[in-house]
Amino acid sequence: MRYYDKLIFELSKPGRTGYSLPASKYPELQLPASLSRETPADLPQVSEVDVVRHYTNLSQMNFGVDTGFYPLGSCTMKYNPKINEEVAAMSGFNSLHPLQPESSIQGALEVYYETEKALATITGLDRFTFQPCAGAHGELTGLMIMRQYHISRGDLKRTKVIVPDSAHGTNPASAAVCGLEVIVVKSKENGLVDVEDLKPLLNDEIAGIMMTNPNTLGLFEREIGEIAALVHECGALLYYDGANFNPLLGRVRPGDMGFDIMHLNLHKTFSTPHGGGGPGSGPVGIKEKLLPHIPVPYVAKNEDGTFSIVKNSADSAGTVSGFLGNFGVILRALSYILMLGKQNILMAGPLATLSANYIKESLKDCYKLPIDTVCKHEFVFDGLINDGADKTEDGHGATTLDVAKRILDYGFHAPTIYFPLLFHQALMIEPTETESKETLDEFIDAMRKIAAEAAEDPALLKSAPHNAPIKRPDDTTAARQPILKYKDSK
């Protein structure tokens, strides 16, 4: 086994240490037996150089947006300007404590206030709460506001939410957690919501509809005006899933389309590194008629220009997280917005759309394009074109999984695969607006080479990746029976 393949425990040698502490000036304190371990903790004994090399090697085994192209559909893994990190690391911000007196955190409260104003302007909504710490958390919060709105009006029958069959999986999950029944509306062959299928679903039991526009196929819902009118006519609300807001940034506002509630993924659209579980922020925006139901606490500006935290509201939907949300992510988002300014924000959406269409048109002769039309920020292939025959199930043709594994050998992260569920061999690609044409061309060239390899030697793909630290783990076993701690094999 190579040195850099070993676990930190396997580098351990008895008596070896990587630190030197001065003698303590305090008397030794004996913990009560009830709080003491029966046996010493099995911690690795390693030198400083062992620790540094171990974690450096681990970091180089991982793939990140700072090391390569990361075209995950619906995830927006784009480059994050380093000035955002500098702002978030400023001592005046990162040394704050949420329980400090309001008078000592006026600058931080102003950050919340100014970020809220910016997001309201960009989205066409009136107020935002920053409490949600992720997109799905934002969905749940938005649905709680929706429920509270209907309850406050005595409209207790509205316990159902309509979700398109192309929706992100978190939409029905969030609705279920909120105690709402999910009703599915079908999509047409062109990938858009079937308005005729929607009409009979609308009645006085519907609390609202959850949509993202463009949808999960990267297609703009052209009938959104009619959908909004129909939903409002039956007394329900429109919820906007902001996961796909990137191509509309600075161009189209969900509030102008008729949406009453939306969440934004600051860690996608407004440039914060994410993945592996965090960090995240999913602020929820609402129209004016929903203001009484905004979660508490939130920041308000006083008549004298100072800022305060509102902690109580009679008809609020409640509190969904501690304090005011993930402040570091909000700082990064405000930095990004101010850095771009109004004119450059106008460029983000069109560039994301241009990049996606450029890749789609360059590869559609090699990969099946089930819906051949202009897309927004992302699009979906349905596997490889195997000389006109679908050979992916009989062991002779390459599958979407094989393509995803092989692209790793070319130095790119794999796109999203097998989602959305509308297509059997889905391959979902989102290039973002931050990649250069040269990078897109390199990705296109690699995907074309993989298509040629699949036709000539599919076994090459089926044994890929050939250069990665880990080849093809059993994903199901890894998810259901994870090995979370080291066990000495001696």
C-alpha cells in the first residue's frame, strides 16, 4: 500500500506526537467517574508532517469546482469568486456571536437588511426570511407560510399541493413533511406542464402548486401566465422552487410571473461553495399579502436608521432555525451581488443559457436528445446513440452510468445521471455561466470521444474509471451500510 493511500490510523506509531504544549499553570482537574471513559480514546499517534500530508492527500483525491469542470445538472457548481471568502473572513464578521446585544451587531443586521432588499428587487417579491439553511429547508418554510395563510383565513380544507411530474424530488418530500397531500400534474411530450391535466385538479382543497421555471428539463414554462391565473382563481398560491433560477437572474422575476412564495439557493445562484452537505442558505421570499406570516425572528429597520431583531409576531408561521440563518453564506451572497452590480447580473442568466445550448447542439448527434428545443441553463440527454439501436440493457452497449464513470478519466466531474425520472438513461448537464468556451470545447471533445469508444469498445467504458482513486463501489451498500469508523484489523 502506498503511503498516501493509508488511513491516519495506519500511519500511527506509539509514542509519536505532532504537538508540544507549555506546562499548564492550572491544577489538574479530575473528572467525575460518571463522565470519564473506561478505556482511553483510540486516537492516532502521528507527527505534524504525517497529519499535513494525510489531509493534503485527501483533499487532492476529491474533485472540486476549483480543480475542474463540474457540470452537475440542477446543482449549479460554478466558480465562486475568492473575494467572497475574504469578506466572510473579515474579523468584524466572523468573530460575532448571535447572542450579542443588538447595539454591537448593527453592521451584521445591516447586511441582512441590504441583502433582503437586493433579493426582493431581483425576484419581484416583497420580503425575505433568511432562517432556512438549505433549499429543501426553504421549501418546507415556504409551505409552512402557505398553510398559515390559509389557516388564518379559516380555509382549513386546503391540505393538498400540486407538484409536476418533472419536479425535484425535494418538492413532494417537503410537502409531505409539512403534512400536505401531494397531487401530481403530468407533463406533455414537450416537457412542459399539461395545463389541460392541471385544470380538473384545481378545487377548494388545493393549497398551492410547486413549480420551478425553467423546469427540471431546463425548459421555460411558457404557459406560466395561464397557470398562475388558474391557480389564483381557485384560491390557491404559487410556490417557486428557486433551484433553477440561474438562467433568469437579472432577466425575469418570479414575482412578475405570478408566484407568491419562493426560495432561493444562495449557495447556487449567488456564489457560495457547496457540496458534501453544506454550507447552504435557502431564504424564502413572499408577496405582501403574506407578510403577517413571515417566520420570526427577522431584521427590521427603525425610524432612526438603526436595526433591530423582531422576535414575536402573532400570525407568524413560526421559527424554523436558530437565530437568523447562515450568516457566512449571506455575506458571500451580498458580496457577489455588489461585485457584479446591476449591469453584470444581467449577463449571468444569458451566459448560462448560451453555454448549455452550445453543449447541447454540439453533442446531440452522439447522444439522444428527447426534447430538441432551446433550453435554459441545463438540458437532458437520454443516453448514447448506439447506431439507432438501444443496446443499453443487454450488456453490449454503454449505459449512462458508464459514460459518467468514463468522463472522470478525462478530468471532468460527471453530470447528474438518471434524473429526472422522465427518461430511462437521463444525463443532465449544466455548464453554468462561469466556464470559458475553451473549457466547454474540451468537455465536448471528451464526450464525443466517449461516444466513439462506446461504439467501438464498450468494455472500455464498463471498466471505467481507470485513473480514479476509487473505481466502482457498491453504492447501495455504501448508502445503507456505511463504514463510519476505523476498525483495527489486527
